[in-house]
Amino acid sequence: MNARALTAACRRTSALSAGAMLGENPLFLLTYLLRLLRLAALLAIWRAVFAARGQVGGMDVEQVLTYTLLAGILAEPLNCRTGLDRSLWEGAIVTRMLQPMGLVASFVSEMAGRWAVGFAFCSLPMLLLAPLLGVDPWPASAAAAAWFGLSLALAIVVGVALDFLYGAAIAVLKTDIWMLDGMRHAVALLLSGAVVPLALLPWGLGRWMQWLPFGALASAPLQIYTGAGDAPMLLALQAFWALALCLFGRWVWRLTRERMVSYGG
Amino acid sequence: MAARILRLWALYAYLDGMWIARDFRSFIFYYLADAVTAVASVAGVLLLAQRFDGIPPWTRDQVVFLLGFGMVARFVPDMLGNYNVLHISRRIGRGQLDHILVQPQPVWMALLTEGFAPFWGLLSLAPGVGLMVWAGQRMGLEATPPWLLAFALNLAGASAALTAYAALWGFAAFFQPRAAEEISGSAVDLMTDLKGFPLDALGPGLRTALVTVIPAGLMAWYPCRALLGLDHGIAALWATPAAAAALCCAACLTFRMGMKRYAQVGSSRYTSFGHRR
Amino acid sequence: MHRSDRAGTPASGTVVECRSVCKTFRQRQPSERPRDVLRNLLHPRFRTIEALRGVSFTVNRGEVVAYAGPNGAGKSTTIKLLSGMLAPTSGSVRVLGMDPVADRTRYVGRIGVVFGQRTELWWDHPVAASYEWKRVVWDIPRERFDRMCGVARDILGVGESWNTLARELSLGQRMRADLGMAMLHEPEILFLDEPTLGLDVLAKRSMTRLVQQLSATGSVTVMVTSHDMNELEQLAGRVIFIESGNLAYDGDFASLRREFGDLRRLVLETDSATPPSLPGAELVGSQGMRHEYRLGGGGADVAALLRLAGEQCPVLDVETHRAPIDEVIAGIYEHWGRNRPAGTA
Ligand SMILES: Nc1ncnc2c1ncn2[C@@H]1O[C@H](COP(=O)(O)OP(=O)(O)OP(=O)(O)O)[C@@H](O)[C@H]1O
Ligand SMILES: [Mg+2]
């Protein structure tokens, strides 16, 4: 498959998956309203927590608010879910393997389609509402913004690699996904720093947790955006995880490919 | 009728036990995952409360109690709500209600029993109770009989509120099968995400929303306020059970309307996933 | 819940009664063009499908009825109406003297339903556990349960997959297990929607045998849909055809053949590759020296045709047989397809 054909296939897939989200009726927009509500609640809680303090763990309240706002806006890219797990569970993976574009491209473009809808109907409004919520949505500096772009891209790569590893784990363990899904959601939310910035954890826990691959998912790009972290170091760490997990994922995937096809269905 | 419910629960407990104990590795794995989920879901707020010495106006111990309460309040709905019974929109939206309709028993009885999996989620009960007892001792909480009664009432109210609320969103699938699946999922997730936070800092509008439309506040925050004396007065103690009763009524009404509609339109998007598996 | 009381129903007589049953559905018809996104969201287009348009029939106790028709004709819809999952838009459905929707809990304890593409089995449990589950939920007396388990194991061959997880069964094994499970409470009426989906020849035969055995006792009524006409002809004495929601035929297979042309075949083997020309018989094809003709309705005079052929060339061998039922049906469907009024689904 040449590059042109691949791009075309990916675009078509994205469009279809976005269309599938939009297709039914406007009720699904309520989901985004719920996300906004959650964001507003978190912002209020942070204000209360920081009420009588200046800086904690190198972050002031403004930074934490921006951090939380951005985590809300970018909830999807900062915690990639390709839908591979479900597809494995239902045995639908077999039809994916028959598609000429390859598994990763197929899943990622489908995910991108969903993101596009989320971006248009949720992220953008959230960003526009930021002043109303009393949060400064701008990055710490122009340099931070530039680094942030790169960091976000790396975060997505790490996220997709983790998602595929997770899929491989499901196929190997032959276990049902609902149980693992809850665990994964809770663990990722905690360790990636998407809710509580790692720097704000007690006992210097955050210093240790940032070395984990989960830190590359949300904490790194958000820290860079708010100017709360050392950008080159965080980027290097993310790049390392992206490379390592991709290689590892490839290897595991080859090893377990057979089990995946026979799984489910 | 009660005898039948008990008999069915025994049956489902047997099925659940057989499934968990099918081999040693999955047995260990199951409980490990359960424990990790339980710990991770409260760790964030717990660590925050440690670092900031509470979340104003709640002290650290009060926050710990609140977290424990929220965990325990989820226990019963989770135990009865497996196989997507708690996420009933998935079953309704996927045409799986037909499987219940061929059973010679009322739909509510099927729903009350089919999701029963007592061996699942056990590990979220123990830490929840542990957190509450530990915090209670540090606060010098006096567990007098009236207080225990109020506690039980509020705990039952919180559980019922979650169940009824999940059911309400779930029954929306009678009317909008596809959209409801997504919304219902996010709505229940939001409850889980916010149930561990003290919500006092929120503006009055938000706060009202979180005890009515999206009653995440009823899961732990509001009942704990009353129980820990942050909110005085007998009315506060009765608020959660009352709200839960109202939510239950609304859920029952929606269910009736929904069943009527289902008989008319049926479901044309049958899949077998998330049902008896 | 409550054990079904079988005493109250007569041993013969009408068990299923559909009176001018109509069922309409609304289907969304979204446009696939990206620029129509907003319109799809805010002002969606629907079309109304009349899945059933005034269908009436009755079924007597002990009958085996085949319910057939092309894809989308409304077969599954009818089965759902009869099993209490759907209510008719208009008209009335009464089975065993009950309204399937209003008296559902009492009613479904006395019927069995199998949808070929759905399973009642528990996915992560062995078949035996699902059967045990059914025993408790349906409140089946032990004696009946053991007897019907025996039937499932011996006649349907469920024994070999007794302790296998449902998820690891093949399609055919799963179907057999599902059929066996539907029989456990000894239903008075069985509604089978494409029950032979995925079954191999042997399994089909054993399923056919089971239904025949059941109907021989005269107490079980069976309504079965399928696209396999041979099987239906073997199973059922009576066939109901439904087409675009209308009842198109209700009678036995023999009259069906008569009515829609009992096409028979005449095969002649001669010593030449050119087929003899026989007026009144239509040549279907030739293979070497074998020539196959299609004969019109019952009136064709075979003896005269043979004489005519013998005058043209020596006839070495003669075969006549009835056209396969599939062909009769295909002829009917084609006829319907041509005459279908425009604008219907
Ligand atoms: N719940 C539903 N909502 C909307 N339309 C429906 C629904 N169920 C069935 N239909 C429509 O009703 C018509 C009849 O469907 P039905 O499933 O009864 O056909 P069938 O005879 O069983 O066909 P097949 O042989 O393909 O199984 C079809 O046009 C179908 O699209
Ligand atoms: Mg059908």
C-alpha cells in the first residue's frame, strides 16, 4: 500500500468513525456537558485547596488551574483508547487484519475520527469558556507552546503503544475486558497525573512516578505547557518511552499474534 | 417471592464462584485487579488530602472517612450490577432485553438477580470499611445507636441513589438506544470520578447540580457532611435517603414508559456482547 | 415463577391465533454525505417500514408449521410478536388463549423460543451450567429436567459438549445446545427462527428428527422459519409464505407445488448430442448425451413425449423427477419480485 492510498484510507476511516458518532442524534453532546461539569468541579476544588497557599511543589494556583483545564480539554489524546480491547474481545479483530492498511493505522485513524468530534464539540468550547471559568488558557511561554506540540505527539505515541500492549495482555491472559478496564482506568488516571499533578503528591512520590511510562502520557505535556517542568528532560524521557514501548510492543505483538486472532469470536 | 430471589441469588453466586475459581491463575489475577482498582480509585484524593492536610473545609481524617464511605456505597450496586445490569443501557440498546423477556419472571426480578456476583468487588469493601474505621477512631467519632442508624440509612440511600441514577440514564436507551449507551457510561463514570471529593468549594449552582441532576454529591459528600456534623440538623440526615427515594420513583416511571415503548419498536441493533459473558 | 398450569388448556384446537396483525417500524435514513451532518442531527429522515400488513392465520395444537419468505419479509418480526417481545401495531395476537405481551411471565413459561443467531447459553460457562441455570429460573421439576437433558444429550448430541465452555463451541454445536436448552421445560409451542443456521447435514437431520418426534406425540406445536426449503418440506406439513409483510400462501407443500406449477423434470439419454425437440417440454440443458427438460404442470403426457423422442433418435435411458422445492420457491420469489408494487420496502 503506497503512502497516498494509506492516507486516503485513513481519512476515510476517520470520517466514517466521526460520522458514526454524529449520525444518531444530538443527545450525545450531553456527554460533553458532563465533561465540562467535571472540569468546573475540579477547578473549584483546586481553588479551595490552594486558598491560603502560594506555591506548592513548584506550582502556584494559576498553573494548577491551567494544568487542569488543559487536562480536561485534551482528555482524549492524553489517555489514548483505540478500541483495540473491545475489538479483541468481540473477535472483530479478524476483519481488521483483513484490511490492507494495517492494524495500527486502522485503529488510530478510527480514534482520530472520534477525537475530531470531541475536539469540535467539547475541547473548543472548553477553551473558549476558559475566561468564564476564570482560568488563563495560554501556555507559559512561546517556547513552552512549541515544546508542548512535540510533547503531545510523543504522548500520543506512548499512549497508542501502551494501548496495544494492553491489548496483547488481554489476549495472552484470555480474560474479560471489563475487569481489566476498570483497573486500567483507575491506574492510568492516578499515575499519569491527569487529575492530580505529580508534583503535588506527598512524600516526593511524584519525583519517582514521573519516571514511569504513564508520566509520559499526561504529566509531561501538561507540565511543559504550564512551564512547571524541565522541558528538554521531560521530552527526552518521553522519546525514550515512545521508542522503547513501540519496539517492545512490536515484539510482543508478533509473539502473540496467533493468540489474538483466535481470541474471541 | 423472597424465597425465589434468594434461590436465584444462590444460583448466580454459584455461577460466579465457578467462574472465578475456574483456574488458579485467573483467581489470583481477579483479586489482584480488584485490589489495584480499589486502591487506585481513592489514592489520588487520599494523597492530595495528605499533602494539603485536608481539603477545606474538610480535615484530612474527614476526607479519609468520606473516601471510605464512597467506596462502601458502591459495593452493593457493583455486586448486584454485573453483566451490564448497572449499565443497563448497554443491554437495552443492544437488543438483549429479549433474553430477559423470554424468562418466565418479571423483568425487575431478572434485573435484581442476574447481575449478582458476590465474589467480585469484595476487595473494595474491606479497604472502604478500614478507611472509615481508621478515620473514625482518629476523629473520636462516637458510634452511638442513633448515629449508626443514621449511618446505615445514609449508606443505603447513597447506594440506592447510585443505582437509581444509573438506571435512569440506562433506561434512556429505551428511547435513544445508541446515544444513551455513551451518555449513560459517562454519567456513571462521572459519579465515580467525583464521589471522592468534598464539593463545598463549588458554587451554589454546581453544587445543586451535583446533588440533583448528577448526584455524585449524594454518593459520599452530602451524607458524610451530615454524619460528621459539618452540617447540623436532622433534615440533612434525611436528605440523602429522601433524594434516593425520589430517584427510585423516577427510575420506576421511566422503566414503565420504556417497556411500553420497547414492545412497540423493539430493537434492531442486536449484539450478543456484554451479556452473560 | 409459577409453574405453568397445563391442565386448563384443551388437548386440541387452536393455539396460535393472529388476526390482521400489522407491525410498522420507523427506520432512520441518514445521508452519508459530510455536508448533511447537521441535517442528520437536527432533522433526521425516517421511513416507515410495514413489516407486517394485516397477517391472519391460526395454528392448531400439534401442527408443525413452516414459516417462509424472502429476506426482510417479516418472519422474525412475527416470531417476536408471538413470543411476547413485541406488541402488534394493530390487530391481535393470541397464543394459548393469552396475550403474549400482557401475560408475558405466565405465557413464556409454556413456550420455547430459539433464534438461530442468538444464544441463551452463558458464554464463560460449560453448557451444563447453562442448563442448570435454566432449571432454576424456569422452575423446572427435577424429573422433567433430567428427562429433557437426556433428550438433548442423546438426540441432539449435546452430550459431547456437555462440559465445554459455550464460547469454545462451534456454531453447530452451539445451536444444538441452544435447541436442547429451549426444550428443557417441555414447551407446548416451539418458535424456531432459523434453527438450522450453521448445522451440518447430520445435525440438521437430528434436529428434523427431534421435531418430528415431538410432533408425533401431538402435544407440541412447532413454528419454524428457515431458508432451507427441503428441510421445511420434510419437517412441516403446512407452510405459510409471507412476502413484504403480506400472507402470500397458506397450505400444504403439495398444493403449493400444484398451485405454482408442479415443475417436473424429464431426463433422456440418447445416442446423439443433439437433443430431440419435444413440443410442450422446455429444454433446460444438455450434458453430452443427457438432455434435461422441464415439464409444465401436472398435465404433461410423458408417454407421448417419449414416443415423440423415440421417433427422432433411440432413447437409452429415461428419468423423471420432481423439480427441487427450492426451484419452485425461487420461481415464486421471482414472480413476487417482478410484481412488487413500487415504493415498498
Ligand atoms: N426493530 C426494528 N426497527 C426497525 N425496523 C425493523 C426492526 N425489526 C425489523 N425491521 C424491519 O422489518 C422488516 C422485516 O424484518 P424481519 O427481521 O422480520 O425479516 P425476516 O423475514 O426475518 O428476514 P430474514 O430472512 O432476512 O431473517 C425488515 O425490513 C427490517 O428492516
Ligand atoms: Mg429473520
